[in-house]
Amino acid sequence: MALLITSECINCDVCEPECPNQAISMGEEFYVIDPERCTECVGHFGEPQCVQVCPVECIPLNPDHVESPEQLMAKYERLQKTALPRLVVG
Ligand code: SF4
Ligand code: SF4
């Protein structure tokens, strides 16, 4: 299941840089999660990193995007294949 950000969000900006999949961005009024990119952090971390850092606990599961651990891992692998190559610094 992807996660979603509710209107309780106070736009504190701390979750966005923590997301390993670049799934979080600023929406019209508050931050939003792209369900096509959110793997619940499967493949990267044992716990959803955005939930760990959010000070107001406004990131529940998205009931419109129910996915099994296997589907989340498949999404992770798909994202890895389409990821832009990282710059190798010196
Ligand atoms: S659970 Fe992980 S992948 Fe999903 S939005 Fe949060 S930090 Fe990003
Ligand atoms: S950490 Fe929570 S309150 Fe802060 S921007 Fe992200 S969702 Fe909003």
C-alpha cells in the first residue's frame, strides 16, 4: 500500500528529502505522495521514513492503493530500473 498525506500536514518540509523514491512533493496546499512511486520504503528501509520523521503523524496508509509486499518490491525494482543514473563524484 502506498501512503498518503492528510490535510493535517503543516508543510514542515522534513519528509520530502527523506523519501528514497522521490515520491513526496509539494501539492496545492500541502505535501502529497505519488502512489506510483511510494513503496512504503520497501527495498530501501524497514520502516516508512516519512512516517518516522513526521511531527504531526499525518501519513496513513492509502486505502485506494492496496498492495502486497511482493507488489511493493516489484514497484521498487521498476523504479530502480527507471532511476536516473547517479553522478559519481570523484
Ligand atoms: S513511505 Fe517511503 S517511499 Fe513512501 S512516501 Fe514515505 S518515504 Fe517515500
Ligand atoms: S513531515 Fe508531515 S507535516 Fe511535515 S511536510 Fe511531511 S507530511 Fe507534512
